[in-house]
Amino acid sequence: MTTTRTSTISRRSFRGAALALFTGAGIALTPLTATADAGGPAAGAAAAPVAVAAAPVAAPNHAAQVAVDTALAQQGKPYVWGGTGPGGYDCSGLTFSAYQAAGVSIPRTSRAQSTAGVHVDRANLQPGDLIFFYDPVGHVGMYIGNGQMVHSSTYGKPVAVVPVDSMYGYNTARRVV
């Protein structure tokens, strides 16, 4: 069996370009969990059907949708302490910049952002809501629907989509639009 390896850089560049194309066209994307079939098709057999993503979860309003789309378009960019883009972001810089692109002014730091808008119960999260972690607050991500959030977590890890439940120390959530 021969496998071909694609460089991480070219995959990230293609992924970023494709994401920018879709978000520029106003198409929202949601992540899909990958699955693998260990058996795979036999030589010469037709390929198995590819799973198609479910309809994206729409944000409750235009500003929240722009913020979500903007944050998602930053996937793969590096964590930069104090970064507000476009080359890199820290957690609150990502949410700050995403809402700035939507024409909404929010504070710059995660702790200050945790006092903006109105409280949202975890069970009532909607795309665009800000989710805060730790006590005192020290991290923020943006809910994108389907139990997922986009965030810039720490040095060495790029902006990524992760399950909200994969983060420990949930503190609160706020809706800013």
C-alpha cells in the first residue's frame, strides 16, 4: 500500500483559501467530525459515498453571523499574545476582531468581555455567543452551534474549532448582539 502525504502548509493554505471564498460569498460552514472505514473499498471498487455536512446553524442575527463567519475564517492562524489579527490572535483578540468586523464594539480583554451584553444560560447558547472559562475569567471562545466553538487557545496552537465540552473551567456565556 502506498500513501501520499500532503504538506501541512499546503493543506492549511488551501483550507484557508477555500474558507475565505465561502465566507466571502456569505456561506457559513460548520465543522463535521471525520469518520474512517478501516476496510475501505477493494481495489477497483467504487468509492464509498462521502458524508455531506448538515445545514449550518444560522446565527440569530446578521451581526452575529458576520462575527461567526469572520472568526471561522481565521482558522489555522497562529496564537499571538495580544494579537488582534490579521496575522495572529489571542483568545479575546479573535472575538474582539470578529465583532469589530460586524460593526459591534466589545471590550478587548476576556475579563472585560465577560461583562458585556447579557448573560446566557449554557443550555440556550446561540451562534455568536461568547463563552468564558476559568475563575477569574481568563479565556473566551465564540459559540458556532452544534456544541462547537472557535477559539485561539494558546501558543503553538492555531485558531481552531473544538467542542465546548472539551474545555474545562466553563464559567459563563454572554450575548453581545
